[in-house]
Amino acid sequence: KVFREGVISLYGVFTCLDTSTSAASQIMASPSKERRPAARQTAPSAKDAASAVKPATLPRVSYRAMSFYYSWYGNPRVDGKYIHWNHKVLVAGGKSFPGGGDIGADFYPQLGAYSSNDPATIRAHMRMHREAGIGVMVLSWWGRDDFVRTSLDFSSGGSKTDFNMRKIMDIATEYGIKVAFHVEPYEGRSAQSIADDAKYIQLEYGEHPALFRHVDRNDADSRGRPVLFFYDSYKLGESEWAKVFDRNGAFSVRGKPWDVVAIGHIVNAGDAAAIRRAGLDGFYTYFATDGFTYGSSTGNWNTFHEEAVRHGLLFIPSVGPGYADMRIRPFNRANQRSREGGAYYRRMMQAAISSRADYITITSFNEWHEGTQIEPAVRKRVEQTATGGVFQYQDYGDKDPSYYLQLTRELLRGWVPEDFNL
């Protein structure tokens, strides 16, 4: 992601570069004053989905559970170089990690420094989503390929997150997993570009069976509308958002075939109200650090839910297993959150469940730079190229590498047992 101003600069994702052989080879009508119906599965039943794939028996999933997923990783074998794994240390004069065994992350993936373009890696990730009970992947999306800027990388070449979208969606269909869009603050994001994005997504992916849709009683299309999450929505003024999501806006998508369910990002205290006035359909919190922002502070979530109910909006809290980004942000110690052997994750999930959320998002499946991943991690020591000395990656302690997948399933099953019981 791009560098964030002010307080957000301490937390945001930063691009870096990725390599190693692949271990995997082995988002309207104006909001109704009535309360929107609880989110319900718009995908095939888990039983039907599982029977459609070649892998023998797959666990059931909930389509109310979503993970933030990053498809920006690359390695030399598949992509010709490391992408994102070679993240830069974000201090003056900071060096970039080389990638491979020495990556810009505090944890090390069980699959190694993989490529997001490798079908074997994508299939492994789909199986992990099934294991965790997560039915929807919210993919980080930096715009159409002609919108992607080379500034996504700290050196040359950008991570074109639209480039492999169809490949990911095709494989997601095999596994009964649905896909939503996490629209990032790409260079030049504006009211007009957002309206164009909504149209593009509908035209390019609208008929794809993996596209996740939220069904509202007011929708003209009985299938519902695609869901788009807008990260750092506060960076664009309320009047600009209204141009897109108010029915009378200059670039309004409301009532058009490319209308979407637009979810804004709550960071500050007034963001929920601004999102509502601009005509969006709901709000989410993203950050995995409880207390980092007003939005990510779990003590505010019941209030957010009440506001959503009053105005017929969706409230979607984001929970995470912890936060660790000291390798790339050595200045950010105040925002680190220990996993506490899973206890931190349990508390955040319980706060989300108690808020009576419509959906729950998980930050994240694989944002390795910020250490919020639930993807399996392994114990590893490495000679540090960027900073010198030996570095011992964090791991999941005495837990299995897949512990956070298993814990996610346990917590989701406690929330929506009807989605998991035959």
C-alpha cells in the first residue's frame, strides 16, 4: 500500500518486492430506512460447492465470514523477481530485504516466499479458507491494470492486482469460495474513477460465479450487488463520495446495472456519519490493533452497530490475531499486539460477535508485513542481509502452524453454527 499520512502512517501496508521456489507446488438504491436483512449466503451451499471440486472432501464454510487477502506476492521462479517479500525498512535510509529466506515480515510463511500468480499456491490458499470456515476472500485491488502505478513497488514494476484476479476467481469457484473487492487508495482515486471502477468490475466480473453479492430487499437484481470495500475512504471528501453513491450524484451508480454495495472505512469518530451522509451502504474497521483508531477500538463496536441499524446500513467489524511489523517499521512498537496464544484473537472475535455484526472480516489471511496473518507460519532463523546478524522469526509457539485456521473455524462455528452443521 502507499505511505499513510499522520497516525495511519504507523499502520498501513507498504509495498515491497518477492522469490524462492514455491513450496505450494509440492462489493444502490439509497439506503432503506428499514433494517437490512441479516447477511445470508448467496453462493451455492457448501455441500454443493464441495462436490464440484476435485479435492475429495472439503469442510463447510460461512459466507458471512470474510478474509482480507493479498495477491501481491511474487518470486523469481514464477514472476522473475521477488515482489513484496523484499519490503523496505521504513526509516530514512532503510534497506530492502532480499526476499527468499530473509523477508520483510516478522513471521515466515509455511509455503515459503510464494508467488500469488502460482495456481498451486492459490489452490493451497483456497483449501486453507475451507479449513478455516471462511467463505469470502476480500482481495486487495489497486484498480484496473491501466490504473496501476509502478509506485506500488519500491523499485521497478508494479503489483498488478487486477492481472491475476480472474485466475484467482476461477480457482475460487472450484472450491466454493466467493470473492469481494478491497479497493485501495490507488494514485488518482477520485469520484469519477470509483464510478468507473464499479462499472468495470460489473462488466469484467459481474457474471463470474465467484463474485460475492450481498442481497438486499430493495435490490432490482435478485442476485444482489457486488460488495466493494473502500480502504482509507476518509482520504476522499464526503462530497466526492456522494457524487458516486448519492442517487443525484454527478457520477451516481445508483439504479444503474453497475450499482454496488459500498462499504466505507471507519478510522475517526465522525467517519460513520460521513459515510452514511455520502450514501454508502455500510462501514468496516479493518485494523487488527484494538485501540489503534476509533474504528478499530472494540469498545465502540456496539455503538457502530446501533448507528447502522438506525440508518439501514451494514456494520462489518474487522478482527485479527495480533499485529507485528517491527521488521519494516521499527518505530511502531506502541501498536504491536501479542497473539497471546490465540487469546487476543478470541477477544476481538467475541467483541465482533457481541456487536451483532452483519458480516465479520478477518485482518488478515496473508498480510505478512504487518503480522496479522492466519495463514500457517513456521519457525525459522535467518542471516539478515539488510540489518546484519541473525533474526529469529516469530511463530505460533507450541501451536501447530495451522492453529489460526483451526481457531478461526472454532470461533466462526460458535458464531453461526447453522452454517457449519449439516
